[in-house]
Amino acid sequence: MAWSLISIKINEEMNSSPQVKEIKPVNFLYYRTQTTMADLMKHTSVSQEIIGEAVQRELPITGAPHWHYFGFEGSTKPFTLEIAVPVGKIISDYDGKFHFKRTRPFKCICLTHEGSWQELDKSYESIMKFAADNELSPNSAVREIYVNSDFENPDANVTEIQFGIQ
């Protein structure tokens, strides 16, 4: 019986149609780089490295890995990528290969994409249509939160998209 209640709660929180939200501030341990879409896959192991660093420093991991995109203007132009893991606290005197930050509230169009990342463009099209229909202006930030990443069964992937708006 408890499993049914948990399943219902999870399904209520999943959002497959766009909606406007303001995401509360989050502490992150993160890595930042300039990259292009063609080179994106070179960074897939970074999340595991960040998680390893958090575990070594005995930091509570408080959420799923995030990829934050800043200044994305097309598939061939460089943009800033942050790969981030939410953590329970920030170490002020940290001197490692990653960085800490606490974000500000983030106003966004939020949508949960269920399925293969090869189909993410359809979710982004839905977000862009929602933004146009509601006269919402995008900013230069987009977040993808990898709630479930199933490399053997991509249809089981769950990705929350947070598309920044002004």
C-alpha cells in the first residue's frame, strides 16, 4: 500500500507539459568549461568525478546531477557548460579541482522529459511554443536535471528541463 502512495506522489510531481516555476536557491559543487555541442560527450564522466569529490569530502549529495548551459546560440557556437551536483553545504576554504556556489532563485519554464535524450528536441519545441504563446522572454540559461539516466534503456530516462525566463 505504501508503494502505491509513493508512486502517486512521484507521478503528481512529474510534469510533462510546460509550466512556469521559480526554483529556490541550491548549493552546488560544480565544474565549468567552454564547449560546443560536438564536444559535449567529452564531459560525461565529470558528474561521477564531482560525486566522488563530494563523497570524499563527506558532503551530503542532495539531488540529481545538473547540466547548466549558458549562452547557447546554436549547435556550432561555443557556450558555457556547468556540470553540477547539489550538495548540503558549501566548504568556504575548499581548494580542489571543482568550485562551490549557491544559486539565486531561478525563474523558468519547467518540463519533465521522459524518454531518450535523442528526443529532447521535441520537449524544447514544446517549451519554445509555450514561451511564445505566453509572451515569455528567455534568458541565456537552461538547466537539465538528470532525474534518472538509464544508458541501457534510454526510454526510461527522466530529465527535468528548466528553461530560464526573465
